[in-house]
Amino acid sequence: MKSKFLDLFYSAERNQTADLLKGFAVLFMIQVHITENFLLTRIYGEPFGKISLFLGGTPAAPVFMIVMGYFLSYKRDLMYFIERGTVLFLGGILLNIGLNFYFLVLYFQNQIIGEDPLQYIFGVDILPFAGLSLIIIGLLKEVFRDRYFFYLIVGLMVAVISDYLPALPESSGEWLLYILSFVYGCTEWSYFPLFPWLFYPLIGFSFRLISEKMTIKSQSAIIVISLIVLAVFAQFSFEQVIVLDKYYRHGILLALWNLAFVIIWFFTLNKLESHFSKNLILVFLKWIGKNVTTIYVLQWLIIGNLAMIYYDSQNEFQFFIWLLFVLISSSLLTFYYDRIKMKKLSFQTNE
């Protein structure tokens, strides 16, 4: 039984810790999407809600974006960055349409009044942001090459500048709002704008270049500094992360705290991986991490459309039922989608 499970889900040739990081990040994203779209809003202020919001914050998107940046440093071809970035950006817009499909149907049937569908279609979620990040990093790579220091400086500048970007005047044209929403959090539908979120893939990119020069002593120093930052700013940062508006539009202090958290989280999961690599739960999480984009898309399609029915209506017990339902259904769909892709690839190869 275990060997069959490992044959289906374990990929020995992949970076196991990276997949585990992404797997946990997707799991945390799924649970916070359920909290935000299904749970009674009063729960947000209770311990259960605060924990859910935190897990869906620092250990989720920052982790995913840092890992993405780390592996982008292996890519050399500018066209890869541009083509992949464009696909992710446009795919993110299509996902916005898909996850809001039921809402859009009701809107165009005049059953929803007073909402602007463009805010849902052009919502700045993580996929459009990831696409823009790839294009920008690809262009920076043409200039900076492998000089990690420059990526680090640009990343820090992005986080610092984010604290000082102005609100747009009410007279701003609608087209300007939609364009600038991808740049910084000037609107309520701007969740992952370039400022400050570009900080994370740039840090991941530079970290991989730095890691080639790291010694055991320097790694230990980074861990100690990260632990100090975590402890000193824990209360301030936790209170920022659980308030969605502050989390999406944070500045340098929370960015550095998130980075410190991710560093400690990385070393923790790396140690866990070294001892329990073939634990079935960890293998499943790593499989989720391997298929991160597919599962992310599927869980949003499920949660986004069901939110029109269940928004602000579910309790803590129902949360766990929904979490199991979304996790199992999106995993099964991903599994069969992956099988179909493999069969199609095998058929093309045999031709």
C-alpha cells in the first residue's frame, strides 16, 4: 500500500524541501480562502479566525514567491521569462473570470446591483502578480546578470517605497485605477501588487545566488538574526498579518519580518524533510507543492463560485468539512488531470 502510494506521489528527482514549502503554502492558502469566503465574519476577531488569517498570510504567499524567485535564478533565456510571465498574467485574469463565474452570470442577469464586474475580472491576485514579476525579473537579469547584490537592493527599495506611495485622487480615470492597481495597492481589489510583493521573488532570486557562497558559519548567523527579528517584532507583525488590508499593502518592517519567518520555516521544514522524507502526509504535501498551480486554480474555481451561496454563513466545525472537501476534490481533479497529461505526452512521444 505504502509503496504504491509512493510510486504515484513521490518524485525523488525533485527538490523535496522546496515542494514541501509550496505544499504547506497551498494548504494554508486553501484554508484562508475558506475562512474569507465561507466563515461568519465575526470569527475573524476570534482566536480561530486570527490563526487562520495568519497561516494564510506569512507562511503562504511570501513562501511561494520566495521559492519561485529562487528557482527563477536558474533560468537564462529572456524569452522564458516573458512568455511564462505573459501566460501566468493572462491565466490569472482568466482565473478571475472562472472563480467569479457564478457572480458574473447573476450580474448580467441583473440579479446583482451596484457592483462593478471589472473589479472582479481585473482583481490583482497572485497569478497576475507572478506573471508581472517574471517579466520584470527577466529584464533585470539582462542588466544585473548574477550580481546578487543588485537584486537585493532593488527588493529592499520596493519594500521601503511601498510605505510612501500616495493614495490616488478621486478624480483619477477608471483606466488609470485598473492599471495602477497592478503596481501598488491603490484600490480594494489590489491584493498582490508589485509594491511591496516584488520584494519576495527578488529576495528568493538573490538568495540562491548568495547560497553558493554561504558557509556554515554564515548560515548560523542568518538563523540567529532571523530568530531575533521574529521575537522582537512578533506582536506587531502578527497584528499586521491578520488585518487583510495591512497584509496586502505592507511595508519594509513586515516584509523583513516575513522574510525572517520564511528563513526559519525553511530550515525547520528542511530538517523535517531530512528525517521523514517518505512520511505519507509529507509526500502528499510535496505532491501538492509539485502541482501548485493546478491545485491553486482548481481550489479557487470551487471556493470562488460556492462563495456566492455560502458567504458569511459557516461556523468553525463547517470550516473543517469544507477544508476536507476542497482539498480532496481539487487533489483528485489534479491527479486525473496529471494522468491525462502524461498519457497525451506518451502518445505524442510514441508517434
